[in-house]
Amino acid sequence: MNLVLFGSNEELKASISDLILDQRNVETGLVCGRLLRLAVMPALYNTHLSDEEVMDEILHCISVDNPVHAFLIIIPVPLTDDNKGEIETIQSVFSSRVCDHSIVLFTNKNFKEAAAVNIVEKSSEMEELLRLFGDRYMILEGEGYRRRKQVSELLERVTNMNKIYSLPMFIEAQKDGAKRPLEEELAEMKKQLQAKLEEECE
């Protein structure tokens, strides 16, 4: 099973990775009877990485032999502009189809004193965001057995999704992304031409 972990908070991503794999600074492991590969992506929004370095990271996560079974996206509460920018950048790079292959993760660290479930359910902004991801989310909390049980539930959800995000899908997303600026430019030119024609007719 191949998973990719996204998020703007590097410390939180490392914590979640250690939790899932039950050990530090590794990318693969046997988890709940499954051979698991977990790739941690650097932040894509306001990144210090070059386009080439970002592409190298992406291709490390997605290859012909290693399609992604799910993207795990850590989203803190309350949402900041950086968090929103990260989500928009992920969609821009991988296309909006990435939402169909994603599960949102929260931890109790995100919520301070408030109850995690209440914040998710009572935040209209969060509800709108989660609808984008098909309301697929998990709140990781507690310690020991409780957390191990949650990891097992998470992997079960990934299995039940029964989908993969493949390299050809990513290549198609890149093609669509390349077309978009040209289409927007043509639409703007058409709009300007129409305005000019209307002005001449007056």
C-alpha cells in the first residue's frame, strides 16, 4: 500500500508519519499486516523548492510501479491562508481529482483545548472544505492502543476506497494545467474583442 502525506506543518507531518509507521525516520514498514510505503511531501505552497525539485519529489511518490492508494492531507484548525494555499496548490498540481483519492487527517494537537469533533462539525468553513474531499476524514487522538486502533481504521478506509492515483493521471493533470493559462488568455482576448465590437457599434 502506497500513501502520500501532505501538509504545511513539517513537524506535524513527521509526527503523523512516525505514528503510522510506528518508528522514526523511515518510509516503509509492516503495519497491521500490510507492507506500507509512506512518502512525506514537502509543503508545496510558498515553498523554497524549485519547480524541478518539486517534480523530483512528486515522481518519488508516484511512479509506474508505485501508484498512490491514498493522499493523506493534514489540515489544522483554524485554517490559515497558508493552509488554504496548500490545498489549492495540491489541486493545481494533481488536478481536482486528487480530492477523490484523499483522506483529511486531524490530530488533537490541532485543536488545543476545544473538542476536535465539535470544531469540525460546527465550523461552516471546515464543513465546506470536507465536502470537497467527500467527507472523508479522521481525528487521530489518544495514546497507545487507541492510536494503534485508529491507524488500523485508517488503513481499512484506504482499502475500502478501492482507488489508485497513477502516474498517467498525474501526466494528464500536467497537460490540463498547461492548457489552462492558454485557455484563460484566449477567453480574455475574446472578451476584449467583444467589448471593442460593442463599442464600435454604439
